[in-house]
Amino acid sequence: MFNKLIDILKANPRKIVFTEGPDARILEAASRLKKDGFLTPILVGNVSEVKAAAKEYKFDIEGIEIIDPETYPDFENMVAKMVELRKGKMTEEECRTLLKKSNYFGTMLVKMGVADALLGGATYSTADTVRPALQLVKTKPGAHLVSSCFILSKEGQNLAMGDCAINIDYQDTLDKDGNVVVTAAEKLAEVGVETARTAKIFGIDPKVAFLSFSTKGSGKGGTVELSRNATEKAKELAPDLDIDGELQFDAAVSPVVAQTKCKGSKVAGQANTFIFPCIEAGNIGYKIAQRLGGYEAYGPILLGLNAPINDLSRGCNAEEVYKMAIITAALK
């Protein structure tokens, strides 16, 4: 899987900004990327502190660009750009203060084209990665939400699961008069389509199953109707994809069960892209696959943004940083 992503990066040179330059895990990954030569890292932080940390941990970062918000020559232009982006919502002084923080500063480097992608969150929350991304980079045209997926890999088999990290649940969006602007089903459908399109980057030919505790009307209540309606909306959004639902997990993956419960489906019994109706199911589901099934889990990979921006776990190690950097940059 990673050989495929590295080939993408070799053919399309890209820069990725790490917002936590002095962190030992970031430095180790950046040093390795520099040595490998297929992706250019940029480190955010005080230059002396970053270099001192690299020296302490014996990581070679010679030649890697380090950008300090406090001394960045284009900082005032960056402030002006952020004021424009946040017009009526933030003052110039508020923008200047936020841009002294590495998460906002790094996001603006992506917005202004200095970097192609961003990876952060080794020392701060997912919300602190997503918030500046939503405010500055914003969602792609036509996107109604930011979501996420995980890629799970084991012995050459790759699976995709979404959304397991961002959206707690799905509710209708209403206008000020109480009219439905975007339905919950349309949002979940969007998650399914975005997850499937991301899965393709990782060599997965997506067979998309919208999961439930019901298969084709066998159960009622809960999120059954949501998964069923999202399936139909997703088919309208992406008629080129193989999509089915609502499906129980056994019907989605077992050919024997599929023959019994939904014979003739192009997805049932062979699904590899799983869409969960809420975060509880998604988060529990991917962690069961990871911990009991022995799958490597990569993510969360953020979906729906105008640029590749991803979040690290605060418990990550340097290997995970390295691999997530490759994944993030390859998404562009």
C-alpha cells in the first residue's frame, strides 16, 4: 500500500508542514522523510529550539526548512489574509494572536500555498486541528461536512471505515425558518462517497456497505432508516460506485450470509468499505478490527476539506507520524 503512495509522491513533489517542530516524534519522522527524498517536510517552531531538540535526540534535519511564526517575514500578509477569510468574525488582533499558534500558522501556510499538506495533533486535540482547517481552508465545493475514515491493512488486504472519529451522529440541518436544508441521510451519504473515493487512493476497489443492525428491513428503529436512506442518496451521488445497505456486518462480509439475506447484491458478502451510522459504532468497530483482528489502522484521515490536513493521536510514535505524512501528502 505504501509503495503505491510513495510512487504518487515521487511523481508529484509535495511539501508537508508539521506544526509541532520540536517534538521528538516529528523530528524523527521528518529526518527519515528527508533521507528518503520523496516528500519535503517543513517544521514549525522556534529555530533554535527545533535544532536543539534534533541535536539532543540525534536526528539529522540539516537542510529542512524551519519556520518560526515570530520571525516569519510574510507574517503581516498572512494576518491580512486571515482577516479577510474571517471577515466579521475575528478582529485583526484576534487573527494575529491565533497565528502565533502553530496549528493556525501551519494551516495558513497550506492556505497560502507554501505547503501542500499539514499534519498535526501530536500534542493537541483533534478539535484544534479541525477548527483552523474549517475556518481557513474550508470544505470542498459541495461538501456539507468534514468527516473521516480509517484505512485498515492486514497481510495485503486493505479496508476502509468511516466515520469513526469526527461526527458524533447525523442530524438534519435547518434554516432559520425551520426548513430542512441538508438531511441527515445526505450527510451520511456524503461520508460514504468520500470514504470510497479515498479508499481508491489506497488501491481499494470500493464495495460500499452502509451498516446497521438490520439487513434490508429486517429490523426497525434506531438508525435503520438513516442507513437505508443514506444508501439511496449515495447511489444518486455516485452511480459509478457499488453501494448497498442497510446491511448487517455479517451480511456485508460473509458470502454465505449474503446469499441468505440479500441474494444478488453487488456488495453483500464482499464489502470492503464500511460506513457506520454513528461514531459509537464506527469507533468501536475499527478498534475491534485493530485489536482483535490484527489490522494496522491508519487515520483518522480527514475528508471533505479543500486541502489534505490530518490529525495525529497524542499517543502516536514516530513510525505512525512517518506513515501518516505519506498518507496525507498523497491525498492531494
